[in-house]
Amino acid sequence: MDRIDTMKAFITVSEEGSFTRAADKLETSNQLISKYVSDLEEHLGVRLFNRTTRTVRLTEAGEQCVQHVRHILESIQDMEGNLGQLKNEAQGLLRVNAPVSFSIKHLAPLIKDFRQLNPGVRINLQLNDRKVDLVEEGFDLALRIGYLKSSSLIAKRLAPIRLVLCAAPSYLEKNGIPEHPDQLILEHFLHYSYMSHNQDSSPLMTMFRRSLQDGKASVSCNNGDILLEAAIMGEGYVLLPTFLSGEAIRQGKLKIILSEFEPKALGLYAVYPHRNLMATKLRAFIDFISNYYGDVPVWDQF
């Protein structure tokens, strides 16, 4: 028994006072309407209508049932309306996970611009640098940086993330400018531990990993902002993504060295669980961020 159709048939008969008029209104057969009502009476164990050849009147039980059924159908209609609105308009809570340093420097303007266009969407942004389980931890989307491996998740590339080796002018004046990665002093590396997962085989990355493996890096940290400040103060050279170092380079506080040996660029990706039946709020966010940063993002404009 289709309970919604059954309730619609019952309430329509009660309003029209006729099985035939109810069938016409619902554009179905008189026999099907009669079957729906009979099935409902059997299911509830009470008679809902007193029927004669000329009239159909509600019983006392039927009058009580009308109130309950009308409330149920109105609730279903409200639910369908609300869900339909969610389907057609971007609204609701969007849970996003993103890396710490990138988000602090570059995510606030994006969220502001997105919400100006989609004021019905609320953002719950969680920042950390670990790889979260989107489904298990209830995130709609994560921003990730790296070379993404194949997985069950959908990944959309948003922007390139360049890696450049930098040092302060004061450091280079004191120690000279290397012309080849072999001339780098391993003890002068400021080691960004996040980069230890980079498997690029370029000479520069090879020297970077050697400084880590030999335990010769002067400073090692899992936060690039700390290393950026250390490099600006002349403590050594640091291999950082340009979303961290770009502003210091633009201001002349750091200089790029060995640019011809620049490692393969990483990517900024939007990662989400599936494409099917995607919530409008998530689709709107993905569409918005897809072209927000561009092929030459602001952090590379120096």
C-alpha cells in the first residue's frame, strides 16, 4: 500500500463527498480510489465512511482521521518544498577542511566573495595539515596541496603551487649565490618537513632530501611561516611554496635562487566524495573556486 497516495485519496474523498469526484480530481479511476480507502480502513481497523448509493459521509473515526492525515500531508508538502528549495538554491552549512598556512593567507577573500554571491550558505572551516577522511569526519570538501594519488574521491585542480628556493639578500651577500644544487650547504637548509613527502627527482629536491636524511638541516619545522621568517632574517635558504614566500619575494626580503632547477609544481585541489546528487551548496562552491585563483595566482605575481 502506497501510504501517501492512500492518504491523498482518503482526504480528497472527504473533501469532495464522492468517490467519483475524488477520482476525477486526482485523475485516476473510481476503482483505485475505492481500493485505497478500503485498504486504509483495513489497515486502521475502523470504518472511515458511511456509504449509500447517493452519499458518502465521514464516520466519527473518519473525522478524527482527517485531522491527522491533513497534518501529515501538510508536513510532507512542507518538507518537499524545503528540499526543493535546497536543490535549486545554494543554502545550508558547508563543511570545508583546508591546510593551515594557505588558508590563513589566501582563503578569507575567497570565502568573503563566495558568500556575497551565495548568502544562504554558511561555512564551517576546519584548518589542519593532516589528511582528513572526508566521509568519516563529515566534510563536504577539502582543499589539498600536492601530487594527488588515485583514490575513490573526486579531485579538481584549482591552481598551480610553485616551489622555489629562497634566501635573504643578507645571507647571499655573506655566503655567495650558488649556481648549482651541488653547491648548496646542507647545514644551511631550513627544512620544511611538509616537503619531505615530495618525491620529485630534480637535483634541488635531491639535495633537500639529503639534508634531511643526513640530519644536517639547521632548522626543521612543520610550519612554513616560521621558516619563512627565519629565512628573511638570514638564517639560511628555504624551499617553500610561493603562496608562502611570494609576498616576501615581491618586497625584496627574499630572492629566488637556482630558479632553473625549480621542482615540478604541485597543485591546489578541491577534493570531494562524489558527483552524483551533489548538494547545490557544494556545486556552487566548486564552480566558484574553480576559476578563482587562475593559472597565474596572485601569490605568483612578483
